[in-house]
Amino acid sequence: MKYIPEPFKIKMVEPIAMTSREERANILARAHYNMFGLPAESVYIDLLTDSGTGAMSDAQWAAVMRGDEAYSGGRSYMHLMDVAGSIFGYSYIQPVHQGRAAEKVLMPLLVSRPGQLVVANTFFDTTRAHVGLAGGRPVDNVCSEGLDSAKVAPFKGNMDVAGLEKLIAEHGDDIAAIVMTVTNNSVGGQPVSLQNMRETYEVAHKYAIPVCLDAARYAENAYFIHEREEGCQDRSLRDIVAEMFRYGDMFVMSAKKDAIVNMGGLLGVREDGELAEKVKSNVISFEGYLTYGGLAGRDLEALAVGLEEGLDMDWQRYRVGQIQYLGDQLEEAGVPFQSPVGGHAVFIDAGRMLPHLEWKQYPGHALATQLYLDAGIRSCDIGSYLMDRDPVTQEEQQAPFEFTRLAVPRRVYTQSHMDVVAEAVTKIAREPEKVPGYRITWEPPVLRHFTSRLEPIR
């Protein structure tokens, strides 16, 4: 196990709380056993998400002070457009306040009638929800390697291209769009190859189906391509990203991941034509004026700097290496996870780790709850608990995996924190039968995992 040293030094620190097991038991009960309901001040190591939880650089904080807060046509907006345009190569790029805002703006423009299919290598939660809210039906179509957590393969996030062709043959004009999620979050932060993106794009355009990139972790995906795909070892991350984005007609992005900002998102359209005009209309209705898109000028400036920093090779080598270090420790302890690890998280296969729990008892959530109770570490379920009920039958939907995601914020935690996490997970793995399952006592109709209430099954 090798820990790659941080390519930065620490300039500011924030104290974090230490709580007792008894205190954490009471906190869990008050939060109705929902990880999103825990007060952050009662969490020791917070691996709930890597979205907006990273530490901005001194250059980003300096940029915050340069923010132009003009309502329209601000200097900070122009700076962001210059940077984003040069990286992604799209004619129209729109700032929004976060990734789901981009989805809210775009999905109703793609799904033209109720019941149309939108096919993805795998949807993440908010994208899946916005397809449904627009009247569409989300369909996952990941490659077979992505469905076997024990199998080691370089690009387990790939689209099943043959499966896509079959879906098109069966449904034809009922397919509204194709979404390529890079990296593929819900199957473990697994990367997608350039070859697969190219082949998917060719199939889509053969049938005149638009392709949307869900590009929250575009830089991590580019790093995996640099490391694993033949002929890419001598290419820069910026060059790889430019090719990735050629295999899409539009993109949505939560900039709270690879652009390392606490708030922000982007929506891009390759050609500044009819679709771009419709996007502009929705943005003004939902987000604010076009040149701020729900963000302050200081956020736009920090985002412009973060887009560049995310493409630094030394930074990405460390970022992915930190996740690999945690994964190596868990592998040595015999803890099952989606292998190899992704770029932003280790996805523990809680279904395999807790075989005494049925999928309807939410093993991924059960492990996350036990990890907080034992060690004050917050994580989350990426499994059947994450899945909303079937919109037609209202039946529970079984996910392909019951994962517990350990998502590591960028530039926040050290090697010692990773050691604490590995030790806590390993301890639970030694006596898995002590972990109880959970049932939902109340849930909302959409994105239930954010606000549901649960209780342990004794």
C-alpha cells in the first residue's frame, strides 16, 4: 500500500468534533436513521459526498475577491466563458447553480412526450429523477463487467453498445436521448473509455438520437483514460477531455466535483441554435439571468480557476491514488468492493459483506449507519434504498448493487483519516451479523433517500 503525498500544503485548518458512541446513537435516532439528517458538527470524517465538500485553493479564494457582481454581462461571467469554451469546445455554455439545475433545465427539452425512454450507461439519482419528472422513463444499460463487483476491468463504466443497438431496434422513435455518465457513479465511479464514447456516439447519430454527457467527474475520467487506454499515455488531460466532449451534443455538469467549488454547475450545447435558445428561456425562468445563472460573480470566478486546476496531472494522480490507498487497505482486510476503485470513492459491496440482510432491508444503508454509530464516519447508500419506487406500480425497485459509498472530499482528509476509515470498516466486517437491517417508516415520492425516515429491524 503506497500513499501518494499531497501535491499541496495546508494553509488553514477546521476543527472536527469527537463524539461518544452513546451520543451518536441518540443523534441517529433523532435523525430517523437518515444519513442526510445528521448534523455535520456531529460527524468526525464526512464521506457522505464529494459534491461541494472540497477545499478550494488559495488561487480560488483570491479569485473570489475579484468577483464581478454585475447582474448582466459581468467580467466574471466572461472569464468563465473563456475558460470553459477553451476546455470543452462547445458554442453555448450556461452557468447554473448546480448539476441538478442543469438537468431541470434540459430534460423537459429532450423528452417531448410522456413515456419516452432515455438510455444511460447508468443514471445517477438526480438525473434519473429529472428524466422521470419530465415524463420520461430512465433505462440503465451498463456493460456486463460493470455488474460484477469482483471482476477487475479497466472501464467498467462503459455503455453496453450492443444492448443500446437492441434498445433502439425495439423502441425506435420512443428513445428521446442517450446519457453518458463520466465517470459512472452508480456502478462505483467507474471510468468510460474514449473508444466506448466514440462507439456510443456513432450509434446514436446513426439513428439521430442526441447524446448528453453527465460530466461531473470529467477530469477523473480523463485521468483513467490517460492511465489505462492504449495510445493515451502521452496525451494531456486537456487533450483527452477535448476528445471526450466531441462525443456529445450537450452536457450537464455539477461543478462541485472536478471543478472543486462549493457551489456551481454548467450546461453546454454544442451548437448555439434552437436548443440553446430553449435552454436560455428555461434558465431565465428557473435560475436567473443568463450571465449569472443562479451564482454570485465570486462563484463564477472560483469556478473558472477550478476548471483549470482539476486538469492538473499531479493533482489527479494524488486524487485517484488516495482512493486506491483506501481500497488497498480494505482489500487486504477481505472487504468486498467494486474493484478496481473509482476516482472519487470506494463503493463497498454491502450486499456481499452483509449476506444476512435481504435487499429490501437496505444493506448499503445498514452499513453506513453502523459505520457512523461505531466511528462517527458518515457515508451513504448507493443501492435499493437510493432507488425511488416504480412510478407506475409503486413497487420497490431492486438496484443491481447494494453499495455503501465512501466518497472522499477533495483536498480535505489525510492519510491518517483514510487509516481510521479502513480500520472502522474492517472491524464491522469481522462481525457482520451484528448489523441490523432497516425499514422505511415514511418517504416522499421522489428522491426519497434525502428525507426518508427509517428504523432498525430488531
